[in-house]
Amino acid sequence: MERPAPKGVDPAKPNAARIYNYLLGGKDNYEADRVVAKRMLSIALDNRTVAWFSREFLTGSAKLAAEAGIRQFVDIGSGIPTSPSVHEAITAVDPDMRLAAIDYDPVVFAHTNAMYNGVPGVTTMLGDFRDPDDIIARLPAEAGIDLSQPVAILLVGVLHFILEHECPAAVMARFHEVMAPGSYVAFTHGATESDETWVTQTVTDTVGSTAQFVFRSRADVAAIFTGFDLLDPGIAPIQHWLGDDLPETRMVVTGGIGRKL
């Protein structure tokens, strides 16, 4: 039996975090989320593989930044907590880390709060990538994040839900402005080179919902991160970041890691 939705949450509309949760095998989702996820899988069964690749890229990029000396992390669009988590990845490098786990969805916030309640160095926040000034203003007082020092901003599974009129490049430019030199950003994005049938079905299924998808080319994604020095292999399918022998998928998700010089 499904639990009642929290106040303010419409379980009849699909939600990106809950769809992703279903694809990862989680139980924190509703029928509307499962319908969309199952339609995705009916076209491209390897979407579960893509979800796993995305999780590995997220934790791997966080670990890379931690090994480079970053000690404070801002995970925007953190999603419903799943192990392995960002917190697990970075504290394996150094237990003394600060993490702000930010999401705009009340369901995600409730789950993240429950998971990290009492965990030193972790702060959960309700916040929206599309309102960077709100996040920037709250990070120091609420999460102890000092933006005068290098930080890693994680944007995995976020940008393909930011529509053109919401100006993702301008939002990212605002974050870039306040990030100290030596900071990192890691990101993923649904690519236009994905299977055409899958793209059409996904856009149709999610239009008008908080999970509405927009696909962008590698050049378009690169333009969002103007001012960052992109690490090799640049903006590439996320499995290319993980290994040399991983399969291609019908849904292509590109990823990249950038550093502010």
C-alpha cells in the first residue's frame, strides 16, 4: 500500500527524482512515476543501466574532487538518497567534509532529512537550481559552506529538466561568479544523440510535469559551462568516464567535470 503523499505533492504527476528512484530499484515513487518509467523501459530497457551509470558518475566525480583537495560539496538536485551516496564517497577520502544536499522536491527533502539526521557535516536544504541567489545566500549560514574557499557543485540529473526560458547558462554563470578558483563542477545532461523514438516518447510523457525533459547537444551543454576548464574526456557519454568496456545505450547521457581556474 502506498504511503500518502506529503502536503503540497501531487502524486498524479510524474517527478524526476521519483522516476530515477524507481529505475534504481527504489520504493519511494508513485504510480504516475512508475508509468513513465515503464514506458521508458519498454522503448529502451537499458535505461536502468543509464541510471546506474549516472549514480557511478556522481559518486566518482565527488571522489575525484575530494582527492583533489575539495572539502565542501553542494549537491543540487540531490535526489532520494541511495547507496552508494555522495556522502559515502567523499568521507571515504576524508571524514571531515561538509555537504549541502539540496533539492526542490518536498518528498526528496523528507527522505534526505531522515537519512542524514544527526550526521555531522551534512545539511539538507530545500532549494532550486533556478534560484541561485537563494542558494548562494543560504549556504554559509545553513550549511557552513564558505564560498571564498574551493567548493564542488554537483549537478547530476538536473540540467535536462531546466527549460530554455529558465536560462540554465545564466544560472550557471551566477554560480561561477561566486565560486573560488580551484572549485569544481560535475554535471550530466540528456543528449540529442539519444534514440529518436526514446526522445519523442520521453518528451511526450513528461510535458507539463516537473519531470519535463529537454535534450541538448554537446555544444549547447558546453555553452552552459563557459568559464570552466573541462577535464578530459570533455563532455562525453557518462560510461566513457567510468571505463573502456561499458556498453553504449539508446538513451545517451553526457557528463563532464569542470574546474574554475
